[in-house]
Amino acid sequence: MILISFLSLQILSSWTEPLNISNTDSMSLYPEICVDKRGWVHCVFQDNTRTGYNYFELLYTYNDGTGWIEPIYVYENPSYYPVVIVDTLNRVHIAWDDLDSGRIKWTYFDGDTWTEPVSVTSDVPYQCGAARFSLDPFTGYIHMVFCSGGEYEIWYKFFDGTSWSPAENVSSDTATSSWADIAVDKMGRVHIVWMDYETYDVFYRMKDENGWGEVIHLQPYTPSTQSCDPKIAVDLNNNPHIVWEERTSPEYVIYTYFDGSGWNIIKVDSGEVGLPVIAMDMYDRAHIIYFKDYKLYYVCYDGTTKIRGPEMINPSDPVNALIPAIAVDNQYIHCVFSEGKTPYNGTNEIWYSYREMPSFIEEYGRLEDYSSMVYDEFSFSFSLDKISPKFKIYCNYIILRSVKTSHGYVRNIFFAFELQSTPFRRIHIYSWLNPYYSALPVNKIGDNNSFNIMF
């Protein structure tokens, strides 16, 4: 028998003090990050410690929960714009621009050593670069998008665990297309976004079992501006969420998403802003990080409603913070970025910070202002059919919503508990409460006093 009881709301912590994970005292740039199913955090970046300003080499580090290892050299020839992803077998894959060959090279860690780097874009008749990865967790395939010189097109291919597929031209236009990003949804559909240097707008295309769909021209927030550096993620309903930098006066960070029937466009922030990145969590909330005045800021959206932020990630005397990357898991939001030391000495390090998934009740005021939300103790119990290991209980998130009804706006509070034994066996218990009816006992868990069990 397992008993769960709830007495009060808990406000979770904010971003940790950024940690220097490169420690090269040189120029470390363009970090990328991912999280594997074990919760290990992986980071790759380019650095010129051993070469001066002649060229950059490729370094990799990871945190298995006990701390970050000292960065190791993966490739020692001129290397730029690295990306990293971990497959379903926990193998680390890295790709990057190889300056000498003009190709994208790729390697993975097979458990003992890094495989010999090979070109994966030899079938494209131009120089290639700026690769981006996405993983299909069901097939284990690694999907990649990249851009080329020559006719300046956007290309796509995937790795099926044995070999890379032939390159497919995604943009197929006369424009100068570049800086693409990719995401794969739970149906295995591929979503790609990119910009071009003729219209300075952002374009989107999706591939399903029937092939590539139409190219969709995403309208800018403000006409006659430059929309640059788009990034994409997908939600649990397989819909795309996209951010980009809109260069005007002032500059904007723009967030748009498809809700199943149309596109919603939101201005996240303005000023000296740029380089936004995005990740979706398991509750379809959009987590966005961007720089403003060379500081990093975080916001979170639930649909069109901003429910967190902006909050500063690097508050301790930040110096030229740029190039953020983001990853999320069920408990944490992870961020890496490039920033100079204080006082600035002309070098940049790679820094890491994280925070727990936020308790969004804070957005609506301090906890003590909500006395109507304080209920008597409630509890419920259940038993499992077979002997269970020790469980940990997590309160994943708390959201205060305003819901429009025929009687006006009614605010509801939603608790999501997670009972966890292993990363693959979870029990989720959901509860909707209405703070306007504080006299009611808090004893309804889901519909008909039941709860959902999902393995």
C-alpha cells in the first residue's frame, strides 16, 4: 500500500549559478547540448586552445550526475558548428563542419572509442555545413538537416543505425536558403524550418509517409524585417513550435506555433535580442531561451499565455553571453552558452546552468496571497498487483489557469504528481482543483475519484 498526501504548495528553485565546463581560458564557442534517457547531459563545442586563432578543434564533455568530465578532443582538424545527440542505445553521435574537406563529418562513440570520422554529405555536389540533429525515439533513427553552398539549398538525410540515406533537397528554390533546424514528432514525421537571404523570411516544410508537403512561408511579426536563425521543436500533438530573431528597430524574439488549425504568432521580447532556442516538455509547454543585452533570459509559454519569465539565467555580472542551447527532460531545463570571464580578457568559456521544471503558481503572486488555495490535508492510497521497488514521488508542475466560462473567468489549479521507479515505469496522478470552492474537501483525483496508471 502506498499513501500519498499533500499539505501545501512548494515553490521550486530557479536557475543554478552558471558553471564553467570548458575551462580552456581560450575561445570556446557554439556549444550544443542534449540529454539522454538516463538523464546524462552531453555537450559539444569548438575551441582554439591549442591552435590560437588559426582554427578551432572539437571538444566533448558530459555529466552523468556526478559532475562534468574534463573535455576531451574528438577531432583535431579545423572544426566548426558541432551538434550532438544520443541514440536509443545511449551512443553519442556528433557531426560538424570540416573546413578542410568542405563536408559535414560524423562520428559516434561505440562504447569503447570514437569511430573514424566520415563525410556524410559526399552525395551533395557542393560544400555543406550547419548540420542539425533530431532523434526518432521509436525507430532510433537519427535525422539530420544541413545547408549547402553552390545553389544554397537545404538538405535532409537520416541514419538508420547502419548507413545514411541519400540526401534530399528540401528547399528546391532559387533563394539563398540557410540555417535550418529539424524536429521529429512521435508519428515519425520530419519537420524542417529555415531562412533565406532574399526575402529574409522563415520557411517550414513537413515530411510524412506520403513525402514532402508544401513549403509554408511563415509570415514575420512585422513586415519588411529580417527573420533569422529559426529553431524548431514539436509537441505531443505533433505540431511544430518555432522561434526566430526578427531584425528591425527594435529587434524582436518571435515565437509561433501551429495549433492544428492555424498558426499563432507571439512577440516574446524586444530590444537588443536574438538567437532564441526552444524545447517542448512532456506537458506541451514551450521553453525558450534567448539573449538580450548580452544576458540570457528564459520564458515559458502554455499556448499563447506566458506563464514564466522573463528570468535571467546568468545574473552574476554577465559578460557578452551568446549562443545558448537548450534541452529538457522530465525534471529539468538545461542550458549551455558561451560567455566571457569577469573581467573580460578576450576569451570565452562554455557555461552550464539548469533549473527544475518551474512551479508556475509564482507567476500569479506570492503564495500567501492565495489563502483560498490552502485546503485541509487530503490523501489517497492504492496498491500494485505485484511487489514494487522503492518509489520516488515528484510533483512535476503546478499551473494556475484562467478558464473562460459562461459565468466569467474561473481559475483552476492543476497538480501533476509522478510516482517513479525507473525511467521506463511511471505512474502519473492528475488532479484538478478549483480555488473558488475552498469549502470543498480536496479528495477528487481524476474522474470518478480514479487516477491513470501508465507503464
